[in-house]
Amino acid sequence: MARHLVPVHPFDVKPLGNLYAANGNIKAKAGVFALLPDELLSQILEWLEPSSLMRVGCTCKALYAFSRQEDQWKAICLRSPSILFKWHGSWLSTFLRVPHKSLSQISCENLFSDALHRPFLCSWTSLLPYTQDIPPGNTISRYYDLSLEEFAKSWADRPFILTHQIQAWRAYMQWSIDHLLETYGDTKFRAEAVDWPLKDYWDYMGDNQDESPLYLFDHSFVEKMNLKVGQGEGSHYSIPECFGEDLFDVLGNQRPDRRWLIIGPARSGSTFHKDPNATSAWNAVLRGSKYWIMFPSSPSSIPPPGVYVSEDQSEVTSPLSIAEWLLEFHAEARQTPGCMEGICKEGEVLHVPSGWWHLVVNLEPSIAITQNFVPKAHLANALAFLKDKPEQVSGFRSEITDPYELFVGRLGEKYPELLKEGLARLEALQSNKKRKWDEIIKADGEEGFGFGFGDGDNEEVP
């Protein structure tokens, strides 16, 4: 793998390992704070009000560096009562409403801290080497096109990329960033925890050094942009043919959130997750390119390397950033059975099957549209999720108190035979899981020892 140079930390902080060849660490002059591990010290400083944090940073060089962490000031900005700020090149300068170049930059030479240096390293580490030389056995299949019948028969359970599906879209032909800024520059879109006018988000996109850049991910873009969706004249985009079957359509305007506009700079993206409500998804890249790495999920499989899941799968823990995961776990992941990788280029569409773990990162500034759906092949998945994991169901309006009963009722009205088949499949899968669990418990008692079964009994139905 090619090596890429990383610049010197702006405050001359070095990794902790360099301490062994140094004469000392200036953190020792931080008083009682010097006794705390760096990670704990950072967490304590996160509780301070902005004025207190800045005063702490005036006491010594070590605390100056600890008080200037971008993630701290990012959190402060995003929880501010008024999100009317304009981007000034960094989160601290944005909070203070001054140009980033006007901020002090004091050398903290002889400060050695992985907690301070690691985010900086990750924000400058090139991601391209991790997306190249994909092993042939890991490569996501690429096709010119697929019909709905071909998808249903052979591809509902596998990821793939379609190369010629969206070239006729009006959105694909028109949506350069210049066009979007001219037409929707003052329109506010959701970028994770903040609603930003597109023109302000674009300023941020082009001038930040965040380890995990904010990702514009808006589920109301069709309404905000007054778009027409479908096959008719004047349509901005349409659902690719092979993804046209969506059983959540029976819910009408009571269905959960299903489509999103995604815009982000290079390095932005999503860490490992599964799509909501056991849905499948397609992701169409209008500008830029995206790297995907994916793993199937089953009752007997474990999560991807570096990903840890709670017993009920409601909480997923992984490294804080995509870059950190790539640095620590990418090589192991490529050797893990089931690993699939691919680059979805401009004008292409990628399919994410229901229940698959996936991480995605923009390799360059990108614009995309994604949509979730429930094909017939994964009806049992959706039924199981809505029924067995109601606390994890998302995207429904608050007045819908029982999505499972709503879905079953509507499906029974329109497709009674399909519902019957789906419920039978669900019962068979759950019975099989229970039988396997009973066999394990029996074997445990007979052998006289115990072992952890991991997440198996609570994993989503594959």
C-alpha cells in the first residue's frame, strides 16, 4: 500500500510513542489534570461551558492543546440555541465568528498524546489506498441493467452495481453543485444535527479538516425542492425498474421515511450500520464516487471486524470515524468471509440487500439520492423487525403506535395471499431459530459447560 505524507500537527503535538525518545512531556505541568488519562481529560473538558473551556486553555500549553480540539467545538456549535452561524474554516472560529487564520496557534512541542494526535492523523490519512486493489473474490458485481424479474429471482439477497440506469434522469443531467446552489442555495437541508442553507453547507464542504465531516442527509428534499418523481414528463428522477416493487407502498402516506438526498465532501460517509426496518435500499450517485464495503448478516455470523453490537442489536459501537476503522480493521475485513467491496461511480446505482452491514465513504465531493424499499423476497424480514423489535422501528410518524399491525392490515387488504406466505415464512424462520436455541441449551446442560452465543438469538432474520 502506498504511503501518504501527513503534515505536522498544528500545535506540534506528537503521538504518545514518541515520548520514549523525549526528555519529558509538558502535560506534567498541567497540575492535577496531569494525573488523568488523556481520554478522560478530554471527556471532562467536554462538560465545560465555552467560556470555561477557553479559560482552562489559557493556563498552560498542554491544556491549551486539549481545549482546542475541533470535535469539542463542533459539539458546542451544534448544540447552540441558534444555528444561524456562518462557517469560518473551523468550529472554534465559527463559534467565535472570526476568520480561522486570526486564531492563535501556539506551539506545544513536547506534548505527546494519542488522544490529540490520532484525530488529526485520521483527518489527513488518504483513504484511496484502502479502496484500491480489491480482491477479485470481494468485488461487487456490475451489470448494465436488471429487470424486476431478474432481481426477484437472483439478486434480492446480493449487492450489485447498475451502470446504465440513471443517465436519462433530469437530476443526473442538471444537478451540478453550481445548479443546486443557484436554485436552492437558501434552502435549508438537514446535515446530521443541524439545518443549514445549502450555500453555507457548501462553504463547510470546501474548507474543513474534520475527522468525520458533517453529511447532508435530508429526507424531505422532494418537498423542499418541489421535485417530480416518476416516469412522466418533467420528472426529476424515477425508481430504477428492478427496484420498483415496494410493499411499504400499501401504507400510502403513513409509510416510514424512505428517500434521502445525500451531499458530502470527500471523507464523509456512514460507519457500519444496517438499513432501518429491515429494508433494502438503492443508492444512485449523481456526482462524485463512493466506496462501499459490505457484509451479510445471519443468526450464525458475527458483525464486521471492529464493530460491536448490543445483545438486542439496538446499539452499534465502532471506531469514531471511517478513517480510524480503515486504519485499524480494513486489512482484517478483507480477509473475512462474506466481505464485498466496490466503488459506485458517477451515474451508477448500488443495491444494499436487507440486513447487510455496510460502510460507505465519499472519495470526492458527491451528490446522491437513496431510497429504501421492501421487496417480496424480504417481506418476512420486515414483518419480523416490526413485530419483534418495536423499540428499534424508525421513520414512522409519532401518531402511528403499532406499525406492525398497520402493515399487516394494509397488506392483507391488498395482497392477502402474499401476506399469508410472508407470515408462514416468518413463523418457519422463528421456529427454526427457537429449535436451534433449544439444541444449544440442551447441549450446554449435557456437556456441563457454558459459552456465549453472541447476538444470534436477536439478529435480524436474514
